[in-house]
Amino acid sequence: MFMQQALALAARAADLGEVPVGALVVLDGEVIGEGFNQPITASDPSAHAEVVALRAAASRLSNYRLPGATLYVTIEPCTMCFGTLVHARIARLVYGAAEPRAGVVVSQLQLAEQTFFNHKIQVEGGVMGEEAGVLVKDFFQRRR
């Protein structure tokens, strides 16, 4: 259910000409933040779906720490986004498709397995991964 919502957010990003990535922050079964990629439309290089969703959740709770929360995102996070998840103390990350070039959870740096962070995030990948991957693939095919 939550990944379907994230996919709908990713489609909104694609409609704006942004890479289709969507994200939700969920706490106790309730969505407390959502976002989609918008670095181009917001003129903000940090406006990745995960960061936008985390900002919304932190603002809603008036706390930059989000212990116990789960972040659902359609694509494996990049370095910036994974670092932000650590700083926010996200308990669990659920992502859809792997990102072979820039994903840092399993594809490249395996950051979730590193021991130098002061916070450990539980990770589940591949949730609706095929659907998420198709969104990105179709987006880039249309741009060519």
C-alpha cells in the first residue's frame, strides 16, 4: 500500500520532467511526510524525494529525528539521501528498484552494512521493484 503511494508520487515527478522517484515517511501506520524528486523545479540540488519527505515529516513532528519511522522510496537511495536517513534516525528503509549506478545500499557502497555510522537502518529492497524500475526506464526512453 505505501509503496503504491510512493509510485504515485514518482509519477507526479515524471509529469514535471523530474526523474520519477517518490517517497513516504510512515510512523505507526500513518504517513507523516511525502515527497517526490524536484531538484529542477525547486532549483534545489538536495530536493530528492527522500529529503523532501523527511523534511515534511520532521516539520510535522517538530523534530529532526524520526525514530521508529519507515521511509518508503521507489528507488535505492543515493549517498546524500542515505546519509540524511542516518541523521534522521530512520528505523527502516523500504525501497523498490535497485539503482546500479548511484544506489549506495546494495548496488555500490553497501552503506547500510557499514559499521562507522552511529545508527543502523533496517533495509528491505525490491518491494514493487519491477514497477518502480519501469517508471524510470520509460522516463529515460521518452527523453531520448
